[in-house]
Amino acid sequence: MKRKLEVFLLVVLVGMALAVLVMTTGPGKRTELSISQTHSPDSLLGKKETTVRNVTNDTVTYTIKWVDGSAKMQERSLKVGEIDRIMTSRPLEIIFKRVGRSASFELTAGSPYSFRYDENDLLQIYDGSHGRDDAVDLAPYVTTPMNVVEKMLEMAEVDKEDVIFDIGCGDGRIVITAARNFGAKGVGIDIDPRRIEESRAGALEAGVAHLVEFRLGDATKMDMTTATVVTMYLLPESNALLVPQLEKLRPGAYVVSHNYSIPGWEHKEVESADIADITGKNHSIFLYKK
Ligand SMILES: C[S@@+](CC[C@H](N)C(=O)[O-])C[C@H]1O[C@@H](n2cnc3c(N)ncnc32)[C@H](O)[C@@H]1O
């Protein structure tokens, strides 16, 4: 009897040892290993697409290097209008020539950027709003301070008869404020789905969802002819690009532009104003009448 028990215990122990061996070296573990072998280390770390668009009138040459020195420096060049797409999980440094000297800028993985000229006509890199090939990047997402929004609406004498279009509406604050304060109808257009979601949520919260509408898409391809007031906070070259659409507005329609004037519309300018935000920073507002 004792002998039988010893044999039984021996069988159980050998069985348990075999089970441990299978668990540590068996198919389960091998599968895990093969997953990490078939995926590159970068995809496991979550590579994201960083885009750089050339919005200048010349080919731009530049160098990119990884901030942590983990990969070799790369010389690159971008023709006018082209977009460079860099898959990376780590921050990058971009180095380019500015008035004969090297300028450098850190790029965040997964964000869009643009080469543009600054106010002195010098090459500079700016945040962008998207890296889509099929649409122009009119401006990065920066909001108009609320007191400037109110001044823009006051200058355009907005009332409940108006239909306001905001080109590149961001979080929708301009059309939402016009609806809440004056009962005006509004259409906000933005290419970034996150902005459209925020705008719709903002309109619901402000109780004006029945007065405003938010359209996702490229504003340069949208019809705005029903607008009585158009607002914009974009870059100077974007204002110039939108002139053909603004020319189609009905006579008497107002266009209010934050910070940048509209090239070629000097004769339509009726008023301009400067206003400080709560940090003391100055904002210019240009009012035009079609
Ligand atoms: C400077 S923000 C202005 C936001 C808002 N209008 C304000 O004044 O607070 C510019 C906006 O334009 C949007 N945008 C950029 N390119 C666009 C395009 N092609 N079509 C529509 N919207 C665009 C960006 O996503 C961004 O939200």
C-alpha cells in the first residue's frame, strides 16, 4: 500500500513538473515571442505620422534628427505645396536655414507643421492644423479671446436676422456667441473633426443648437453665399486664397477678420480696431463690407 502511494505521488510530481515546463516554454510563450518578432519595436511603441507642409514659394531644404539621437540625421527637401510624412514615436528636431543661420525647432510625434514665411518674409516653421494632401492648411488651431469675439460681432452689428459663417470655426465660439447673444443663425466650418465635435457640444451646452450648424470639411470648397456676415481668424496667405469665395458674397455682407487684413480688399474696408486681451496682448480687427 505504502509503495503504491509513493508511486502515485511520484506520478503527480512528474506531472506538475511537466506542466510548469509547458507553461514556461510551451506554445503560449512562443506565441508572445513571435508577436514581438513580427512587429518592429517602433510599431509597438506607437509610431505616429508627423507632417511638414511647404507653404512657401520655394523648395525648402532641411535636416531632421531624433532628439534622443536614436537614429541618423536625414537631409530632406520639399517642393512647393508638398508634405513630408515622418513616422516616429519620438520627438524630432528640424533644422533649416534662416537668413544664412541655422534655426532649429522641436516637432512632436503625430503633429502637423508647416513651413511658411513670417511677417518679415523669412522662412519659419509653424504648427499646422492637419496633414491632408487634399486640402490647404488655412491656419493652426488658436482661439480668438472672448472679448475680441464680442468686439468682432459688435463691429459687424450682428442681430437675429444675420447668418454668420466662421471659416475655420475651431471650438465654434464665434457662431455660438452670435447665436446666444443676438439670436443669429450660424454655420461653423472646420476641417478637424475634433473641432466640429467640440463645437456641437458647445452649442448644446449654450442652448443654441437649433440656431447653429457645424460642417466638417475644407472651407475653400464650401458654399458661403447665404452668409450675411463672415468671420475669420486665419493666416494672411489664407485670407488671400479665400478672396474668390468672398467675392461671391451678397452685396452688403460684412467680413470681419481677426489680426490679418484681406489683400486686395482695401477699398472695402469700413473700420478697423485694436483691442487688448486679458493678458494685455493686442489684437487687430478688420471690418469689410461687400
Ligand atoms: C486660428 S483657428 C480659428 C478658430 C476660431 N475661428 C476662432 O477664431 O477662435 C483656425 C482654424 O482653421 C481650421 N482650418 C485649417 N485649415 C482649414 C481648412 N482647409 N478648412 C476648414 N478649416 C480649416 C483649423 O482646424 C483651426 O480650427
